[in-house]
Amino acid sequence: MSSLFKAILSAANFIWFSLRPVVIIILVFIIIASSLFAYDQYRTYQERQLGATLIHNIKVKSACHETVNAGSKFNLKFTIANQNNQKVDLEGIGIDVNLLGAKGKKFTKLLSTKPISSRIDSGQGQFEGYQFQPSLELGADEKTDILFAMQAASKSQAEASSHTIVAYKGKVIFYFTPEMSIEASCQVQVRYS
């Protein structure tokens, strides 16, 4: 028995010395990966804290209460004022589907934005995302206007009744860097003849 035990111990010792460099390399990779993950989490936390501080001094003034006829074009204007001592970047916007259309119905259509943006898949069902390329930089104590060129849908597209006025209410979200966002309420009333 003793020779069998010595043979097993010798084989285990040989396997350990053979695999030890591989195990050490794997452990080093695990330590580096966990360190990078922890650092990324810490930086995200710092950015959120900075965003929470800066958000109180960013104001959005909305001129988003329009009454239009079916099929007509109209503009929505938002003024964003950065009252902070440092710059922020406006990365994109999210428009509530309650303003654009839901369940196969179209209420309004976003034709363009000024500054120019492109539609992105936001992954959120409630908002359609649009991203500015490049992002819009707002310097300290600076303000800028964002314009949406829109068009109201026809009566058939909205599946609306004749001789009615329908109010579509929703929100527009502005996404900034450092990580923060601001919501603005919006209402569009459309007259269907």
C-alpha cells in the first residue's frame, strides 16, 4: 500500500509542478480583470456623483404646447441653459412614444432636429432615442436652442374620428455627459377635420 500511495503522491506532485505556471497566469488574469472591473465601477460612481451635482444648475425651458391641424408641419423649441462652472455635453434625446405614436398608430413624426441627430435603437420601449453627432457642448454659463421639426399625422394614420381635437402628452428626455438626464413635458394637440 505504501508504494501505491507514494506513486499517487508522486503523480500528483508532477501534475502540480506541470500546471503551476498555467494556474499562476490564470490567477494573474483574474486579478487584473477584477481590478479593471472595480476601477470601472468606481469611475462610473464618480461620474454619477458629478452628474447629480451638476444637474441642479441645468435648466430646460420648453415651448412644447402646440395646437396644429392634421398633416401640418410645426416646430418644437427647447432652450437648455448650463448655469454650472464647467462644460457639459448633450449626447442625445429620447422622445416619448405617446407623442409619436403607439400600437401601430402614428400621431406625429419627427422630420429633423437642429442640431442634427440620428435615430438610435435605445432599447427602451417608452422612448425613441436620437443621438447628436458630434455631441453638443454647452460651456459654462451658456445656453442653446434645440429645435424639432415635426409633422402631425393624417386622420387615417392616427385612426382618429372626424371633427375632434386629440391631445398627445409625453416627455422629452435630454441625455448629458457626465451621466445625467433631464425631462421636459410636452403636449401636442391635433385637430382632425
